Amino acid sequence: MSKPGATSLNAELTFVSNRERLIALACQIVESRAVAEEIVQESWIRWNGREYPVQSARAVFSRIVTNLAKDWRRSRKVELRALMCLAQDTGSYPSVEAHVLARDELRIILKSIRAMPARHLEVFKLSKLHGMTYKDIASQLELSTSHVHRLIDDIMIEIALALET
């Protein structure tokens, strides 16, 4: 019979000993070491929150990293498509109506941001205005990376909901 905590220790040792391999795996998909490192760190958070058998730790870590990297790549492609569409439209000036609508949307967004709790507002500023990574924000505010990720998701949902009303 194994000692309490031995399962967690075995998983941690497996993670640490395979970290560089997992980063290399993620790099093949996302082509950025910084993003790959964040994905590998997120894989530990996902592992640690569930009950996986330690015997399959290496395979499960690989699957989690692969799925996270593919999700990141898919979302990045959507962002790039949107940016390309914007770039194509930059040659023309927006109509007065489009300008007024954009200004109204900006007012709604600012109102939504001002109504946020202080912690949300600080995380939003660090992420969107200062361009800090979730890991850096987590370190600065003494939060977990996954908590920062959830806060950013909550903020973006609140802004989207405010724009729909």
C-alpha cells in the first residue's frame, strides 16, 4: 500500500522529468516557447485538479498539452482572421453611423469596466493595457495562473453581456 501523498509525488516527479519533452511537444504546435511553457504549466494545473492514474501520467500529460496547444492555435487563427479582415478595411473611413455606434459601444465597455471589482479591474489592466502574461499577473498579484485565466474570462463575458443589452 502506498503512503498518502505518494501518488501526488509520483505525478510531480513524472511532470518535472518530462517538462522539457512536453514543452518541445507544445512548441511543435504553437511555435513559441513562451506560449508552450504556459501550456505545460496549465497541463499541471489541469492534472492536479483531477484524479488520473499515476501509471498513465506521461501519456495524460502529453494529451493535455497537445489539446491545450491545439486549442491555443485554433483561437489564434480566429484572431488572425479577424485582424486580416480589419486590415483589409483600413483603407476606407467609417461612416458617421459606424462611428457613433463604435463610440456607444466604447461607452458601454467603459461603464462595464468601471463597475468591476478592484481585483478584476487590476487583472484587466495588467493583461489588456500592459500586455502582461497570465503567469506574470499571477506572480505579481499572488494568484494562481488558472485563477487569473478565470478572471479574464469572467471580465470578457461581462463585457460581451453588457454589449448585448
